[in-house]
Amino acid sequence: MPNPVVHFEILGRDGKKSQQFYSALFGWAIDASNPMEYGLVAAQDGAGIGGGVAGTDKPTVSVYVAVDDLNAALAKAESLGGKIVSPPMDVPGGPTIAQFADPDGNVIGLMKAGTM
């Protein structure tokens, strides 16, 4: 599959509570030992994809798709009726990401291929 989904994100109102919930529910090992307390979930034994569980004021579930050129993907999304939600940014110690909303308002993340 070109441009695979490479990361998921579950954001709840209380990041620690969300991390505890998903850890207990699915047995995920969630590592939030970073300055942003972003809980990283690693893929296991080549099954599934890694992701993150954290807090925010607007709960959301997102997927991130790997692309070679964030700006080109955002421009194409706009040309097809989408809207840019977040321009490209470097996550401290992490990947380069961006987000757009599709014509129905679903927010989809983009991750520069090879930066995770």
C-alpha cells in the first residue's frame, strides 16, 4: 500500500486517565516518560502500528499517514476539498507532522516518511 497508516493517536480530556484505561483494556505498555507526557505505544512483534495516548481539551482519535512531501500532500488535500488544520511542524524529539480535514471534517494526520 502506498502511503500506509503509520501511527494512531487517542486524545482524551485527561491524558493519564486515558493511558490507564487503554493500558488496562488492551494490555498496552504505554510510556509517557517524556516532557509532554505523551504516552507512546509501540507495535509488538511486527503486528499493528504504534501510536500515542495523551490529553487534550478536545478529545479525538486520529490516524497518521506516511507521505514523502507534507506540503504537496496538504496541497492535494485542499485541491480535493479538504482544509489544512495544522501546517508542517517538527515534534520535539520526534517526527515531522501536519494535519488536514477531509470534506466531511475528519481530521487526518500526515507524517513525513522516515521521521518516526
